[in-house]
Amino acid sequence: MTSDTSRSLADALSAGPVVLDGGMSNQLESAGHDLSDELWSARLLAERPEAIVEAHLAYFEAGADVAITSSYQATFEGFAKRGIPHERAAELLGLSVELAREAARRAHTKGVSRPLWVAASVGPYGAMLADGSEYRGRYGLSVAELERFHRPRLEVLAAAAPDVLALETVPDADEARALLRGVRGLGVPAWLSYSVAGDRTRAGQPLEEAFALAADADEIIAVGVNCCAPEDVDAAIATAARVTGKPVVVYPNSGEAWDAEARAWTGRSTFTAEQVAGWERAGARLVGGCCRVGPGAIAGISEALRAA
């Protein structure tokens, strides 16, 4: 089910670039919502769902074609820690997709005429731990154990009928193997996006090897990187395109650095809309932003890509 039933996201990618949204958390925080919680933005699925719709809508109106749902940190285990039972957790996962759909409906009502798609976010195992390990990988779990963790959530999100599953911020090639196994047979396409440092995954594997895992996976319609420095994007695009032959997805952070001790962002943004045209020429087809990239930057990306 897509917002434009005549065209899948995969078809759109074959025709040209598609604009992703920006950071969900920074948009919610800018609206005054407190996300200092292990569930992060997923907490608002239960407490303030309208806020999530408004955040998605802001990005659609800024020029995004794809909304990434607020399910990144939404897991059965994470909800259970907060006393939310399995059945209710499944409802909240499904709700994350419906809220993005509602935002697309409102955007069309307000005059946005282009097709709009919904990507169901599937964050890494470390996002559930909420201890920073999502940026390190190497959790001490086997590929089979990681698949058992991810598969139930993947099944629930797929049943909610998103246009695509966003397997994102993956720090470790072993976790990518688990996710690639987990999406088999679900009937929903997916993209695979690593969190990287330079030319390696956060766990230290060469990107060439990490991307190669997805080369023959029929379910994967795009491969790339997110939640990384903008400076890491160019080389990753070239490697992903060469190794997989698939469209490339990129949505880096602003370039600021997170100080975990102070729980604050430091430094300055190095993300500019001018970089985007070069990324598109290099092979990027799904382009947006992650942490600290807001609607203003997405508007710039949209303008740059549509002018390219």
C-alpha cells in the first residue's frame, strides 16, 4: 500500500532521487517535547501521538517524499521495561506506521501533490539497550540471537503495511546479517543503512564487506549509510554503488558531535545542501538527514535534488 498506488518506492528510485525526512527527535524537541527517556521518541507513541503526526507533516511540507516512522527505539523488550505488555507494544509499533500515513493524508489535503511514502524504522539492538552500544556493535550475541530479537518486531511492522522497512543505523555487519535474514518472506521491501566511521562500520568491518552482504538480497532496494558525519558520505556512496549495484541511501547527521557526559551537542554543523548534488551525481538516490537535521535542511535538500 503506497500513497500513490501506481508507483512503488523502488520504481521511483529507478526514475531519480527521492527525498528522505530529517531527525525525528530534534523536530519533537524543537516542539517542546522532553525525550530524556530510554524509549526516546517512541515514548510519544503512547503519550503524544499527535506530536508525531505533526513532526512528520513538517517534513512532508518541507519537501520530504518519505517519512521514517518513530519506531527506531520501539521494541517489545524496551516497552516491557516500562510495564507495557506485548499486545499493547505491538499496537504501538503498528501505530507508528499509521501516524506517518496520517501525516501524508494531511499533507495531501494541504496541497502537497507528489507521492509520499512511509518507511518503518527498525533500529539496531543497541538502541533498545540505550547505553550507546548502537554506535559500537559487537554486543556479544550471535547472528541467530540477533535475528530472534529483530524478527518479531519486523513481522509486526510489516503487517502494518509500510512502503519499505528502514533497517537503519546498523553498526555491525553481523547485525546486518541478522536483519537480512529477518526480512525474508515478509513481502515488504527494505533498505539497509549502516552507521559508519570513515570507511568502516562502527564495529570496524570494511564497508566493502558490509555492503556486499546485501548485494544479492532481493528484498533490499537500497544500501547506504546514516547517522554519520557528512564527510563520510562520499566514499560510502562510491563503495555501496560499486559493490551492490543498488540505489544508494544516505542521511547523515548535521556534523555536530554528541557529548554523552554532558548530554549535549557540541561543535558546528557541516551539513550543507550544496553537498547533495554531488551525492546525487555519485549515485545517491534516497537522500535526507538524521540527527540535528531539521525541516529547513530538508527543504534545501529537496530544492537541490529537484534542480539537479
